[in-house]
Amino acid sequence: MKRIFSGMQPTGNLHLGNYLGAVRNWVSLQHDYECFFCIVDMHAITVPQNPTELQRATREVTAAYIASGVDPKRCAIYHQSALGGYHAELSWILGTITPLGWLNRMTQFKEKAGKRREQASLGLFGYPVLMAADILLYHATHVPVGEDQKQHLELARDIAGAFNNQFEEDFFPLPEPQIFGEATRVMSLRDGTSKMSKSDTSDQSRINLTDDADAIAQKIKRAKTDPEMLPEQIEGLEGRHEAANLVGIYAALSDKTTSEVLSEFGGKGFGQFKPALADLAVSVLSPITSEMRRLLADPAEIDLMIADGATRARTVAEPILKRTKELVGFLEV
Ligand code: TYM
């Protein structure tokens, strides 16, 4: 059986990278897989969050999933803390078989902790173990994510393998990452060498899913570029990070390949390309933004949907966690 688990943190400022790198792919995968799409609030609190804002963002991410086309009837959509005990319990068990050396290699921890490593929390260090628990708790076989999560998924596979080895049963499937599309790594609009991110202090660096048409057009107009024309061949984008990023975004939004976009815009300048990109971005994102607003106007309805998703998730998770505990040797009385 093919089963998908993926998630997103409710930390505000959902952006074009989250959409193109993840959610949009989920929409097309939901027809072929049994899907679990989580709003990972337990991951969010590995860095300080404002409690009221966390609740608001949890509903906003739910609305973003649904507005983007993830169908709550087809997929289980729910927040991680609704099954908090299950995720945390499996994470603890997996943590006991995960060597510190593996976690020390995680680049995202290094980036997030920065120079303040000694002040970073145990939760932040264990973030990838909780992620492995998320996936393995449902025996997910596939995990669609953006490029930045690749290392965490390799770790989840290693942890699954280590567990199976130690307890001598082929219990956890080794989850396959699904990283695809033309925008697996959307970069900042201000700096083509750094990732578009929720935590960038400059709002000009990203297109938020809540931005209106004017804001989107302004941000694209001001996006950093170079003085050259667009090339006709992909090789011509080498070393031109900002140009490559904008062309990649155009390709992803229009469902074209980079080559197709260059055959249309090669030889043209950004004066022509940027307005076309802005129009395209607005035409794709505006319906999502307005559907998000409509959904968010009725928070009680959103809460009902995620309560239903949590019930469905629990049905699948319960027997898997039960068997895990048997394998480990916990006494059931
Ligand atoms: P988060 O919230 O940081 O990111 C959510 C998804 O968006 C993708 N993404 C991007 N894709 C392309 N370009 C970008 N600039 C960009 N920024 C973010 C991420 O790759 C991700 O797919 N740790 C996960 C959440 C998580 C999870 C899981 C995912 C928790 N448990 C289990 C899969 C399976 C994360 O990155 O969230």
C-alpha cells in the first residue's frame, strides 16, 4: 500500500516556497495515495512561539492546505498535537536508538541554533527524531517535501532501518522522499543564494500566501536581478542565481519546464519578464488567497475538519504504536 505523510509548521508567513515545494505536489498525489497531511505544531514550539499566534497559524495552515486543493474528505488533515501522545511516545522510543552523531550532522539544526548552540533546546536538537516518528507512526511509504528536508528524510530512513535491525522485524517501511517539480528549492527574492523562508526578517524576500495582488506585483518588481537579458538555454542561467530563481518560479507556476520558459523569454529583459511573472503569480495565488480568507472566516468549521482528520489518523496510528511497544518489550497489562 502506498501511503503519504507530510507536514508543515504553523509558524506564520506561509510562502510560495511552501506552496511550490510541497502543498502543490500533495494536491496531485492525493488521488493515488492514502494521505496524511499534518500541521506540525509540536515542531513549531522547538523555537519560541506566541501561544495565541500559534493557534491562529494552525488554522491558517489548515486553510492553506484546503484552499490549495487538498481535499479533507480524501486526506486526513489534522494538527500533530491532537495525537500528541502518540507522536511524542514514538519519538521517545526512536530517540533511544538514534546516535547523537547522526543528529550532530543535521545542517538545519546548525543553521537554526547558530552560534547559540548551548542555548538551543533539546526539542530543537531532537526535531528530526520527531519528524521520523511522524512518518513511521503511520507506516508512510512516501514523503513529498521540498529539497531542504532531504537530510531529515535520510535520517528517518536510517532510524527506521536501525529499529528494524534491533528488534529483528521488518516493521517500519523505509520512507521514500518525493522531491519533484521545477521549484524544489525556491530562493529569496532579495538574495538568490538563500532559501525563501518564513523566518527571513525582510518580508520583501518572499511572496506570502496571504499577500494581495498589489503586494505580489510590487515584490516581483523589486526582486533582485542582474542587468543581462534572459538566456535562450539553461546553461546561460549558470551563476545567475536570481534569474534562475525567477525563471524556476515561472516554470513551476505555469507547469512548464525551464527550457520552455527560456524559449519564450530568451533574449528578453527583466522589464518584460517581471510583469509576466507577476501576472502569472497573481492568477495562480489569488484564488487560493481568497479561498483561505473565506475558510478562515469560520474557524469553528476548520476545527471540525481537523478534529475529523485527527480521528482518522488515530485509527491508523494506534495499532502501529501498540506493536512498536510490544516489539520494544513494554508490558501490557
Ligand atoms: P516547514 O514548515 O519548514 O516546510 C514545509 C514544507 O515546505 C517546503 N519548503 C520549501 N520548498 C521549496 N522552497 C522553499 N524555499 C521551501 N521552504 C520550505 C519544505 O521542504 C517542506 O516540505 N520539518 C518539516 C515539517 C515536517 C515534516 C514531517 C515534513 C514535520 N514532520 C514529516 C515531512 C514529514 C518542514 O520543513 O516544515
